[in-house]
Amino acid sequence: MPETVRTTRVRGHYRANGSYVRAHHRQIGAPAVVAAGGSGLLAVVVLLILAALGGGGGGATQVPAPSAPASVAPGLPQ
């Protein structure tokens, strides 16, 4: 069975050293395709772990009620 070669478009961009790279197509090998395709499952697993640890962020949060000041500043009328 022949190996499938996929390509992706790379946009033109500037490198950190200031040189410009023209837009081109890049080949993606089989290991990169598998890694890119499997990243969705990894994201789901991470979200499930965060939810189990209480970091889901979807629940309601309780805000404490404001309390009265402990004392009045000196020199102000009471």
C-alpha cells in the first residue's frame, strides 16, 4: 500500500531575523498527520481532567457579600 503524502499551505511570513519567507506548500509525513489528527482527543482528555479537578470554569461562582468597615478613619464625623 503506497504511503499517502498530504500537503499544507504555508503563508508568507517574516522570520525572527527579519528575512521574508514566501508562501509555499509543505509536505506532511505520515507521523505528522497522525499527530495532528489525534490532537482533538488529547484536548478532550485535558478538559476532562480539568473538570474533574474543579477547574472546569463552567459552574457558578459565589461572591462574598460586602462587609461593613471595621473602623472609621480618625478625624471624620461619625
